[in-house]
Amino acid sequence: MGSVKDYFSSLGTGVASLLKGMSITGKEFLTPKITEKYPENRETVRVPERFRAVLTLKYDEEGRHKCIACGICQRNCPNGTINIETKMVDTADGKKKKKLDKYMYDLGSCTFCQLCVSTCPQDALEFSNDFEQAVFTREKLVKQLNYLPEKEEPAPSPEELAKLAAEREAKIAAAKAAAAAKKAAQEAAAQETEKPQE
């Protein structure tokens, strides 16, 4: 007799649960729907400024970026999304300088953690909120962020060249004077050791 009672009790519980679920479904069925009409409303859709969609290099009005190719963003990226290639160039003062050659970014493996942006010492990176990044192949998700051609460094004026030459000559003279002083000190020390002990 107990099993029949348990059966009908379980049946009543199941029917009550079913009716509760159907009442929630019925309420949602009658609730007015609020949907995004994307892509029809592409021009009017409002994307929040804080939305992170794709990493970009900041360019100024002259078409120059601030990236100095230090590699901090590449080292801080937790999954190797960023790959920086550099090149060495000669500056006007005759020194070597490291410059950015290619800044490669793989959107497909980015976790949008913003470690690259927050640790950049030059404030050269930012996330745009352009969310339309759908492509058909993964290869198209790999982007070169320094897409604009590099601007030539402005040529130094004759005054700057003369100043650099004077500084170079002053450094050479100071180095020669230091070497001569060091040599004189060594010769004096050698003469001291050669003196006979009294």
C-alpha cells in the first residue's frame, strides 16, 4: 500500500513542478521582447567605451606611434599573443638605435586581459571597441599593428650637428685625459716600487 501512496505523491510533485515551469514559460512568452536589430542598426548601436575588442597602436596627428619596441607588452602577455620584431638604425649623431619593425598581434588568442596596455611605459597601446572582427580563417586574425609607413626622422640642423660634434670631441678629449692620468699614476707607482729600500 505504501508504494502506491509514494507513486501518487511523486506524480503530484512532478505535475506541480511541471505546472510551475510552464507558468514561467507562459510569462516569458507574453513578455514584450527587447532584441538588438544588429546588423541593421550598425550605425546607431552604442558600444561602451570600456569594451575591449581589438588591440591598437596609438598614432598621433603626424602618423607616428609612441612604441619604442621595449618588449614589455610581449613579455607580460600571458599566452604569447604579441610578437615584436625590431631593427637597428643609425641615428644622426652616429649612434645605433632600436626601432620597431613589425608589431604582430593575434586576436584569436587574445584574452583581453589588458596587461599589455597597463604596463606599456610609453602609453602606446589601447583597446578599441570595434567589435566587428569576424573572419573566415584564423590567419586573418593575426594583424600587424604598425600598418602605417614609418616617418623619416627629421634631419638635424647644422647647429645640432655642430653641437653633437663638439660633444663628441669633448668626450674624446676627456677620455684621452683620463687615460693619460691613469698612465701617469701607473708610472709613478712603478717608480715607487723600483726605489731601493733604505
